[in-house]
Amino acid sequence: MSAPPRELLVSADDAGTRLDAFVSARAGMSRAAAAKLIAAGSVLVDGRAATKSLRVEDAMRVSVSIPEHESAVPQAEEIPVRVVFEDEHLLVVSKPAGLVVHPAPGHSSGTLVNALLARAGGAPAGGDAERPGIVHRLDAGTSGLMIVAKDEATHAALTDALAARAVTRVYLALVEGIPDTATTTIDAPIGRSTRDRKKMAVVAGGRSAVTEITVLERLPDTALVEARPITGRTHQIRVHLKAAGHPVVGDRVYGPNRKLAAALGLDRPFLHAARLSFEHPSTGALIELDDPLPQDLAAALEAARTRS
């Protein structure tokens, strides 16, 4: 048996991607697992079976059916999460660092979804059963603002808004070194690293990725920057800043300067989703939200300011 199919809409940014790579990225599974589902006929493109090498096109609809024994249906758990905005259609939370967004094979509990299912005021809904309400994600080590839908229509509208780049997300990052220019746009494709398949990297033939960077404060050997991702690739900000020669301080995957991180008291990447703005899908009102730096990042920033 299978859980209800997960419906994925191909955006213009995804056009040209192989079907197995598209399913892997959007359904949160390995490429091998995606290929296995495609071979079994569990993936339909516009209602028809397809091969894993098919190049998806804008506005295609991809239906993914995952066998029940492979799905991870989340259960409610009492985990504190701060809610920044909420109405009957959606909520915006401030995700703390260290909290994984949704269950996955090998990690079925202790996630943001588990926490939201235990809240009064309406459970997350929309999308697939394994990650109800989740419209976009933050890495486990990244803190800050996330939108969660409470119904199918809101989830679909927010997903479309993200694909249309109508949701503005602004991050604060502390980076190694000081960028030469006050503002820059990093336009470099991102894909799996050819050296380490567990990492992402700027690679020829990768998916289009664009990040706008603005320097807010120049410090002795670091800089506080504002990063605005125009696209939404896995680890995009971290990979782009690494490629630019200014990795995020505290990032053990893409910027392993552990001596600097330790000097600033950091045990995770200095990356925080600080601002979020979008048009409410039901009311049309402009929602603009800010989330101040959490205590660990605020302390690290002060330490960076006083370094000699």
C-alpha cells in the first residue's frame, strides 16, 4: 500500500532537471530512492509513467506515491516553538537552531512538524502526510522564520508564490573575511559536489541559483552580511558564500574554520532567517515579519566586534 500521492509542480527554475534529480530534491529522498520509485511506476508526470532521465518542463505535475512502509507519518510531541504570526490559514514560526523541520527515514520524531501537531489553534496541513503544512525548509542548524500552512489551498498558494519568487526571505550571516564590495549578486549553478556526494557545490550543469549579498558591518576579520536568496536551492546561501571566498562562520560543512568559531563561542553556522514578507493568500494583505538574532548569535556578533 501507499500513502496519498505527493503532488509536485515543476517551476521555471526546475525546468531541464532530470526527473530522478527533481523527485530527489523536492521529495527529500536520495536520488537512488527516487530512481527506484520511478522504475516501479510510482512516479507519474502529467498522469503518465516516465523514465528517470526525462527532463521536466515548467508547469508539469509530478505525482509521487511512496509505499507506507517507507513513509514517516509524524506524531504529535510537546516541543516548545515560538509562533510569530498566526491566523486560521497559516502560521509563521521562529525555528530554533538544532530542530529538524520534518520527519524522514531514520529521524521520525523530535521535529518541527511533531511540535506543531501538538499545538492548539490548528494543526499544519496541506502537501503530503509526511510533512504536513511545510512550504519551505531551513537547515537544522539555521534559525529563524518559516511559513507553515494549515490547509491544502493555502499550502498550494504559498508553494506557487515561492515558485514565482513572490516571497521575500532575508538572512543574516557572519562570514569569514571581508567582501570587497558592499553589494554583490552571486549567480552560480548549484548541484551535488563531484568530490563529496553529501555536499552541494557550485558545479557546471547545476540548477540555476542566485543570491544577493549586502555587507551590513565590517569587523576585524569577519563581516555581517544580509543574504537574500532569489532561488531556493539546498544549502544555497552557505554554498554561494563558500564559493565567494567568505564561508559562514561556524559552518562545519562548508567553512570549517573551527578555531574562529570556537573563539566566538559558536557551535553552529551563524545563519538566521531574520525577515520574511509575502502576500497573504486569502486576504491579500502584505505580511512583513522580523525575527531578532537569537542569544547565541547575538553573543557571537558582539565577540566578533571586539576581536583585535
